[in-house]
Amino acid sequence: EEANKALRLSTLDPTAYLALQGISIANLVMDRFDEAAVASRKTIDANPRFPMGYAWAIIVECGRGDKAKAEALLDQLLASMPGFKREALPSLLSFFPAAIQDKSLALMRSQGIVPSP
């Protein structure tokens, strides 16, 4: 809710993608994957060079059960970060709380985006 308020109060803010990312993550945590997908797309549109936008969009699409879209987003992430490998995707989550990391990894594993341990 606070992120939505921030966006309404500052429509020209060049860092709005960060609030959008927060909305995406919050919706993902609440299993509201369709709302999270909308926010993820807006995050990428607002800053296509922000790798975490792609990472969370991949997780959201896994939650929606859309492996093809998750793979397409992964391809975009890999193209935007030369040298980055699929296997490193879980490391992008390392600074999030364990519960969010676990849920995100489970969603990605469910669609075969990252291998099971």
C-alpha cells in the first residue's frame, strides 16, 4: 500500500521502478501472482536495465505456471547481463529473508527454471 501511495505522489520519479518492484514482491508473497505480474511488467518497462526486475518477473511467472514466459524473461536477463548464468539466479535472492528466498526457489524449481538441490 505504501509503495502504491509513493507512486501516486511522485509520478515522475525516475526511481519509481523500485516501488513497483516492492509491489511485485508483496503480491508474490501473498500469492497474488496476476497482480505481481502486472507490477513486474511495469518494473521492467520503467527500467529495462534493472536485473532484479527480470529476476522477480521470472519468479512471478513461475508462480503463475507460465514456464514459457519465465524462460523468455530469463533469456532477456541473460542477454542484459553478459557472463551471468542461469545457475546464479538463486544468488540474486541472497539478501532477502529466508522465507521469501525459499518460496521463490520453490516456485522456480516447480517450473524447472533452477534445478532442485
